[in-house]
Amino acid sequence: MHGAIGTLAIVSLALGGTAQVAIAATPQSISRPEESGQPLALPLRLTSLINHTGISVPDVTASALFYSRLFGGDKVGGELVPMPNGQAPSTRYFLFVDDANVAIGLLGTLGSAGQTKPLIDHIAVTAVEHDSKAWRARLQSEKLQYIASEVFLDNDGIPIQVAGGAGGEPLTAAGATPAKLPILYDGKPMTRCLGFDHIMLRVADVEAKVAFWRRLFGTDAVERRDGVVWLSDGKRRLGFRPLAKGEQPGYDYQAFRIEKMDRTELVTGLRTLGATIQSPQPHDTPGSVRFTGPDGIRTVLVQ
């Protein structure tokens, strides 16, 4: 998964007959001997619900250019990621928003192996400082599958990465190196991004998901509104909505806070950048704009 690769190999896993999660692990990344130690006591408290997200898109550079024009070229940087079998290194861009980021990776590689449609392939949360080995032992005792690079699969098979552990595996791609990539766009951005607002998840059972997060992470700021349950860390939120017919569990969209501007101007500008405007949902805040970017990633801008 982009931004969280470490020792991941490339295969596709079908989990529980529900979510199709394209992640893989080297055999030694599951049930290691050191994970048989004393499991970490629950809950593992979080300091942020969104450390970063990873998205997988058909054209990494085109996606990075879109976000550069939307939020500013100075918000986008890059690195080179080594590829297997002697292939040329893959370029990965990062969109930096507030103190978090979006890792933009190539669809069908690493965390999106086997996938053919753009997707948010993972999110990372930030935990208080903790013993990573003890946390992995807890995951094992909870019968939750650990993958690699502090990524595990939740009760719906949705990948979550946990940052903040001591002695854990690296959160970034093994061998990745910062690259002096050219600025893709140095003009005036369409709007100013103030940071992440929330991430929406599609889940099989909303109340079971709330209970899962409460037990593992002690999340107790819960709001129920318009059929969606929200968790909050005081700054950012995670939303859980029930599956619609034909859907599978996973990440639905990501939402950013932006400076206030005329909504009509915002919609016109997004269309100019190649985005497709979507119908608002009951839980959207006034002035929000929902769209699918030219990279295929669903996004909401919250004023």
C-alpha cells in the first residue's frame, strides 16, 4: 500500500467473502515468534484519526497535477520507489495537507495489486507511543490479520495502519528515496486546503464497527446523524455508513477543509480541472462540494 509498504509482496487477498483487499505480506510478516509475547493492553489510545491516506490511481503524475492545480504546487512532493524484477523505479507523489498527507501511488502495484479501479487503499492513524511488538501480539490474540509496516485488517477486512509505535517496522516503502521532481504547477491554486476534515468508510455493520474502534482504540466521541456514525478526535473525523446494495466494505471518499469561497465558482473550477460533480448527501455540510476527480478518487471539499 502506498505510503505503507515496507516488506509487502504483491498478491491479492479475498477476505471473509466481503472486502476484496489487494494487499499482501511476506510469510514472515504474520505470526512472528516475537508476537507470542505479552499482548498490549487495550485500548491503544489515538492522538489522530488521520495521519495519512494512500490512494491508487492509473496515472500518478496526472493525479499529482490535479491536486497541484487544486491546492497549489508547493503542496506536492515526490519520491522514487524501487520495483521488483529489475523494473524502473516508480514515481510516487505526496499531497501535504496540514500535518498529514495523501500518498499517490500507481494503481495495480504494491497495496493495490490486483485492483483495476482507483481507490483509497488505506488510511493511517496515529497512536500514543507504544510497543509495536506488544501491539502485534494483541492483534494476533484478537485474531486480526497483521500484514506488514504496521498495517492490519479490521473486522471488515479494511486495511488500517498504526503510526507511533516504538521498535516497529518502517511505515514507508523499503528503499524509497526522495526525488528532485519538477514542480508540476506553479500558478495560483484554485483554493486553499486547511487540512483533512474526514474519511468515510463503507461498513457491513455500523454499530459493530463503532464497538470495534472503541475496544481497540478507546474512541468515545461518537455522533449519529443522517444514518452515519461519526468518530472524532476533536480535529478530524471518521464516518461509518452502511453498505448499499452491491457494495463491499472499504474507504468511500476523503474530505478536505478549504477556505470559504463561492460555491458556484468552486464547482466551475473543479469542472475545468476535469472533475465530475456528484449530488450532495444528507450529511454534507452547507457549501460542501462532492466530486470524483479525473484520477477516479471520490472527494468532498468542506467549507
